[in-house]
Amino acid sequence: MRLLSGTALLCLALSAFAAAPPAKVPADWLKLIDQLGDDDSKIQDVASKKLEALGEDVLPALRRAGNTHDDVDARLRCKLLVTAIEKNEYREVRQFLGHTDGVHSLAVSPDGKRLVSGSWYANREPVARVWDVRTGKAVHELKVEQFGVHAVDFSPDGKRILTGGGDSTLRLWDASTGKKLKEITAPFVVLRARFLPDGKRAIASYRDKIAVWDLDTGKRGTTIETKIESVRDFALLPGGKRVVVVGTSPSVRLYDLEKAEEVHTFVGHDGWVTGVAVAPDGKRFVSGGHDRTARLWDVEKGEEVRQFKGHTGRVVGVAWSNDGRRIITTSDDKTARVWDVESGKLVQKLEGFTGDVTCAAFLPGDRFAVVGSYDKTVRLWKIRP
């Protein structure tokens, strides 16, 4: 049997590609594109606004029409719309409104359909709110006894929510109904709390300690004195056997939860370190501090890899994307910033907040992120790839 040459194979591949039919464009989109060439400028303007509102979904059709449409004016306006949509595509999508005090913490459900946010305590708003991510509407209010909700988290299966706050209590909630399932008393104000990977235990911080609780019995297990006066944040490595801890200290500390002992101290920040997030593969983590920097660290080597600089205020929170390519830093300069992990370059600046930006989380797929602020809002953003 005769073998085809490399050139012949390439020609066949190109002809097959050329013969492939373009994706079917909805009839109403085609009508709007045709109206871009209408003699009536009002019809042109209405069609243009409707197409721009469709966003990235309509981009392939606009690009094709910009090259092939019979009307010269329609081709030109299609190209202008492509530029406008691409420029404005990565922007704030919606706000989640309802908190009467600053948003201090948030978490996204594993399926990305729900969001829970907790409010700080200046005006004594004793509530966490559960939101529908798609609509931006509140689904449940998780009311506590007093003070603010400093910590929130979804269980690994998404069926329960954990909260902790100023009344020194951990609470477990049914995520689908908002019903309170259990209360566990902690020794002091809870500043951070998260589920362990097994979903049966939780880890929380108070004063200079981190401790593990059994959520069935309510009993406290492993407790570690961290050598940090006040633990402000922590992040678990994959598997939940090690935890990175930060707080009112310039040092970042790694602990072994099973052995209840320190593994390594990471030194480099100048001032408090109040945010930390671990890479999905557990090999690196990022910390954010009052020295206005976020720093990338190698877990095994114990070394700083690079810094992310640009904030004009303190970096108070950090979040890592699910694919490991991006991080978000939040700051009291009223912005959040998206960075490329490998290059350290700024990818996107999230602006428009009127208060300190405190927390952030990526949705599954990393195309969107939610960001919380002391301006009482949570905002959904489209993130650059």
C-alpha cells in the first residue's frame, strides 16, 4: 500500500478543516449582525448594544461576519464590537447585596453553585449569608447569637457549612436548608475555621493556637501552640496532615498536625502576615502581608521563590486558582489583583470597591472569582485566562 507524503497528509488535514461547517449561529444573532449595516442609525445602535451585551458568546460570529459579511458597514461594526467586547469582557459581573456590615470571609461550594459569606462585627451583624452564584440572590441567612462571623467553609461534599466567630463558637449548618445542626464551644474568638478533607473534623484558630475538633462528638483533639500571638489565617496542604499558619508575626510557620510539631519557619516578610493559600499540588504556598507584598514559597526547600508587588496598601488575603496558574491578592488599598504564578506578572486589577478588600475565592474552572469587601459587598468577576 502506498504511503502518503507528509505534504499530502497536511493538505488533506487542511482541506478537512476548511470543509468543516462553522458552528451554527442563532437566527436572532444573524439578524442583529445584519442590522449593523442598516441605513437607520437607531437600528444600528440598538443592534450593537444587544450584541455587546451577549459578551464572549457572540465573539466567533462577530469575527466571522467581520471578514465575510456582504455589507461593508456591517463588517466594520463587527470588528469594532469584537474590540469592545474583548476589552470589557473581564470585568465585574454582579454584586451580592444584603450585608449590613463589612464582609470578612467567604467560601464557594464544590460545585460552584453556592457562595457563603461572613460579616465582620463593627455593627454587630450576627449572620452569614448563602447566595445563589448564578442569580446573585440570597438563599439563606445563618443567624448566630451575637458578634460577627469571621470564618466560613463548605464541607468537601458541599452538604454542610461551617462558621466561626466572635462568640467563640463553631457552628455546623445544613447547606440546602440553612438549618443549624450543631454548636461547639471554643476557648476563645474563632478567627479561621475549615473542614479537614475527611469532612468529619474541622480545624480552627483562636489566639495563638490551632486545634482540631471532631464534628460528631464536639470534642477537641490535637491542639498546637503556634508561637504566633494571634493566628489570622491558615491553609491546609493536600491530605490535611500539614498546615501553614500566619498571623501577627513576620514569620510563616508550617506544622505537622499528626505529630503536633513545627516543621519549618519561613522568614522574609516585614510585618504581620495575614493571608495564606496553598497550591493545589501542595508544593508551594503564597502568603500576603502588611509589607504590601505577596510571597511565593517552596514548601520542601523552605525558600522564597518570588514576590508579587504592586499593592499600595497591606495585603490582607490571598487565594489560589484550582489549576494552580493564578493567585488573587486582596488589600486595604481597595483593590484585588490577579497574578500569574510562574512569571509574577499582574494579569488583572479588580477595582471599584469603596472599602478594604478582604477575601477572595475562585469558582470551579477558574473563569470567575468572588471577592469580598468592607464596603458590605461580595462581587463576582470574570477572570482573564
